[in-house]
Amino acid sequence: MFINYYNLKQSNKLNIKKLTACYLVRQKNKANSIIRLYNYAFENPLDITSIKLLKKKEYHLKRKEFEYE
């Protein structure tokens, strides 16, 4: 998908200054979920091996039971 957006940007069909890729991983069990986000860029968009990690973040989502009155 990244290359499709890169080609649109190169042909001036997509007006953005910076193009990066986001990869999301979700680990789920009965009690909670862990969401991990990774933000990447390519030094050379035509070379998949030029990938570079820019940022990463992890979120822990816990299931909460609601009490009804």
C-alpha cells in the first residue's frame, strides 16, 4: 500500500508533505488487549529494505465491567 500512496504523491494527485507507514498489532485475551503501533518511513521508497522505525507506542486496554442500577 505504501508504494501506491508514494506514486500518488509523486504524480501530484496526493497533496501531502511527508509520507509514513503505520503498522498496528493487537494482542487480545479475555481480560484485556494490548495495542502496539509502529510508525515507519523509507529512506528510498522504491527499496523495501530501506525501512526505518520512526516511533513506536504501546497501549493496554483493560475490560471494565459496568454496574447497572
